[in-house]
Amino acid sequence: MKRIAIDAMGGENAPKAIIDAIIKVIPEMPDTKFILFGDKEKIRQTLPADQINDQLEVVPTSQMINDEDEPVKAIRTKKDSSMVVAARYVKEGKADALFSMGNTGALLACGIFIIGRIKGIARPGLMPTLPVQNSDKGYNLIDVGANAQTKPEYILQWAEMAAFYAEKIRGIVHPRVALLNNGAESDKGDSVHQEAYKLLQDSDLNFIGNIEGNELMTGKTDVAAMDGFSGNIALKSIEGMASVLLHSLKDSLLNNGLVTKLGALMIKNAVYDLKNKYDTARYGGAVLMGVNAPVVKTHGRSNERPIYYTLKQIGKILDENLIGEIKEKFSQK
Amino acid sequence: MKRIAIDAMGGENAPKAIIDAIIKVIPEMPDTKFILFGDKEKIRQTLPADQINDQLEVVPTSQMINDEDEPVKAIRTKKDSSMVVAARYVKEGKADALFSMGNTGALLACGIFIIGRIKGIARPGLMPTLPVQNSDKGYNLIDVGANAQTKPEYILQWAEMAAFYAEKIRGIVHPRVALLNNGAESDKGDSVHQEAYKLLQDSDLNFIGNIEGNELMTGKTDVAAMDGFSGNIALKSIEGMASVLLHSLKDSLLNNGLVTKLGALMIKNAVYDLKNKYDTARYGGAVLMGVNAPVVKTHGRSNERPIYYTLKQIGKILDENLIGEIKEKFSQK
């Protein structure tokens, strides 16, 4: 039986959204145990005692890591926090994967310092899956912010792990891998990116060269490898622009008189289509690649739906023994 | 009389869009001479000989720099190209500013190697003005790609020049300056950004701290200073996401049946509003800050409208003696 350790306290809609997602996913994941870590009273308010069975266990904890907490300090001082105790369960072999919607930095720290790096991996990288314009396949970005300073060899390892994920979990044969850079030519970028380009070119990966920021969402590549600093900037710029545009469109639709409002009702299907296309929920959460177990994060504002998909994603990562195979791959190098 | 040297050959719509913009702007800029550099025959096809007067001069050139040309090599070998001859006019005092829609790298090279750096400026930076969500003021980003490798002191100088531009040209009193980083706290980012944060904090600027990628378009700051590599990624990610979303919306509106199509007609005003709000044309082009004259670039796909606004922007930069004052500021340091 697979066992997923779940930080029930992190995120704006915790623990309700998390518990709702688990109750929804349980029938589809009969061979999985969901271990909830958190405030017993708060969990009990949402989860009736009679629903606790051999697929659902609650481990009471007394502390919580907030978004404002300094990550490394928090995991050292809040030893009985839901996130840290959940991570320890994974470390001690009492659970197989860790899920949280809480403080991203603290979760990365739990992954790296408690669960631990895979031998042979220099630096773990954070990897979401995002939608693209002309297919429902999406693409993986790595690293989007686990590292502020990046060396070329990290980028190669991130690309290798992400390509492996794209193949095993997303079913993409011989996934295309690109390097996010400030131009198309092979000599573009600073010395880190020039060197990373060479490493990728000399690797076994299906490396298609550099891509630029404006090509990220076009579906040109299955994996975009990038330094962790500008990866973070790219991801947030994309999210920010989408949010600003959609809010502005909504404002314009509501503040341009009756005809426009009526028109807004009539284009509902198109908006639904658009929402569906750029629905990030169905790809699951961002995976910290390169640690000894799946450590997966969804946005702190997530409601039930993305959590549901993330739990299924974790189930697949465990079924496919992704981490075991990554360990094997990198120990042979 | 102000004299603007204009590369008439760069860009997809050259020379027609350029000539149309000049003819439109001439009545509003009576004290300006527009010197067109390029293929005499092609220019003459659009510009009747009788329109050539003391405000409009054509300097025939025999070569052209293409988008595919390697920038530094191109400006060294294509000595009679429209862009290089125009830059030489500025260098030799026969013109006061340079405008082009051509190869960005080559234009930067013309600015840095032909027109030359301002004494005291370590590295020129490329600075566009972009729209923001809740005002019509926009904001300046610097550097968006003139530099692949950035040192903290470059970021400080870019911020100082951009703040000066925001004040003198955009009329913003005591402009807010932020540092693009991977988190809000002062210790975020790599060593370059940590050090840049300190330099900005110790400066006379109205420094408001770090901003993240998702805050760029929100109007939180008047100037966003950034390293040239991730600035390039941020700018292109923003442009790319906007383009992908708007195309997808258009597709959805056209492919969801008659009611949706009718609705699309009815929301025209809202779409017009949105287009107006995120209209980058009216802010003019991207300025290479830190060279001895205004060197300004608009997108290679630009039509008449952004060029018209860019010529007015250049007029204002010359009227305000922006470059002269920057020279004075930095020579005193």
C-alpha cells in the first residue's frame, strides 16, 4: 500500500479543501493510505470520526509553519509542525511521499534537509507542469526557484530528471528538451547558459536548443530547463500577466454597459474553453526533483480540484517508481 | 533644430511605416529634421520627391543589416548599411538621436561602439516602458537584454538613469524604484541581487524593495531594475503570455458557435478598452540608456503608430536634454 504524508495545515483553504479532495480521490486510489498531519480538532471538524478507516489516518501535531516564517529556521525550531512531522514520516520510511500547500521555502527545506538529496544529484530543482497553447500535453519547467545560484551541471541534471518525468508520468516519447535563454543562438546568455548549452548538446537528451521567454507557452518543447533565478522570474511573470489580463478583461466586460454585459453572457462557452485550456489544476503540483521521495507542492490558494489531481499525480509517481529509477540512473553515473 | 537619424530599412514594414509616421508627425514637430538612411529607390517609391524639404532629408546607403546578422560583425563589415551610417551621423554631430526597428543586437552595438558610452556609466542598459493594470502611467524596466552578465553596480546605475527618465520624460515625481528578485525579503536572490539591494537601499533613490515577476504589471513601481538576463526573460515571458492568451481567446470566440460569435460582437467595446489599456505603442520605444545620444528601438513588426509615438518620445528626450543631464550627473560622481 502506498502512503502519502499530507500537511493538513498549509494553504489558505486548509484543512477543508485537502480533506474534501482526499474523500473524493479515495475510491480511485484504493491501494493508498492518506496520512493527515495537523491540528486534531480542526481536522475533526471537517472529517467525521467514522470516515477514518484504514485508508485515512490522522497524526496530531501542535505547531504550524506560516508563510512568513523563515524556511530553514522554521523547520529547525518548529519540530512538531505538521510539515516537519510529515517529512519525518517519509524520512523514517513510515510514508512514501510528502504533499503540502504551505510555505514553499520550508517545504523545499524539508525535502532537502529532512528527506534528503538523491546521491549523485548536486541540487534538487522545483518542477511544475504548465499548459501550452496548441495541445493538452503541457510542458515541464525546472528549476523555478529552489536555487538562487545555478551551475551549468545542475541544469543538465534538472533537464535529465524532467525528461524522465515527462516520459514516465506524462507518457511523452523521447521528450524535447530546451534551454531557456536570452536568444536562439548557441552562444547566447552568460557563461552559465553557454556551458549548460554544451552539456545539453553532448547529453543523450533530445535537446532542441535554446528557447526564449515568449516561446515558453507555445508548446515548442516538452521540457524547459532553466537557471533557478530566472526560472522563478519567468514562472511568476507568466502567472502575473495571465492574472492581470483576465482581471482586466473581466473588468472591461462588466463596465461597458448593458450590451457588453449581455455579450459577456453569450461568450460563456468561449471563456469556459479558455479556462479549460489554461487550467493548471489537471497537471497536478510542482515536484521537488532530486530528493529521496516525491515532495509535491500546490499553490497556497488551491481549492479541492488541484489537490485532487495532485494526489493522483503522486499516486502515479509512486506506481511508476519514478524516484527509484532516478536513484538508479544517477548512481550509475 | 533637432535632427533625428532614422534607419529606414530595419523592420518588417520598412520603409513605408516609417515614412508614414514621419509625414504624420512633422506638423507636430516643426523644429525637427528627420534624416532617412537607406535604399534611395525604395524610399522614393513611398516618399514623393516634392515632400522632401528642409525637415526631411534622404541619405542613400547601399547595405542593410538583417535580423540574422551577427551584430558586432555586421556593424564592422556592413559599413555602408543604413543603421551604421545613421549611427555615424550621430557620432559625428550631424544628428542628435538614432532610431531603428532593425536587428536589436546591432543597434545596441551601434550605440555602444559607434555613438559610445557616457563617461562614468559602466554598461548601457535597454529600457522599455510598459503599461500597468491600474493606471495609465506605465513603468520602466531596465535592463531587458543589453547585458547577459550583470554586476550589482550596473543595476544601481540603470535604476538611477531610469528614475531620471521617469521623472523628466514621464513626469513622475520621486519615482518608486524596485529590484526584480525571486522573493520579497532583502536577502533574496543570488549574490548579485543581494548586493544590488544594498546599493539601491543606500542610494538617493526612492527604493521600495524587491518585487517579484507576478507584480511587474500591477503598477506597484515606476521603475523595475533587473539583471539583463532575467530582464530579457521577464519581458519576453510577459509578451508571450499576453499574445498566447489573446490569440486563444480569439480562437475560442470564433469556434464556439453562433451565439458566441454574436456575443463577441457585443463585447467589442470591452475588447477595445482592454487593447487601449495594454497598448504599448503610446509609450514609445525602448531606449538604450547610458550612451552619448538617444538610441531608440521599436519592435521589428511595428506599424506606423508606435513609430509615430517613438519619434515624439525622441523629440521630448532631446527637448529635455535628458542625455546631457545624465552626462553631468555621472561625471560628478
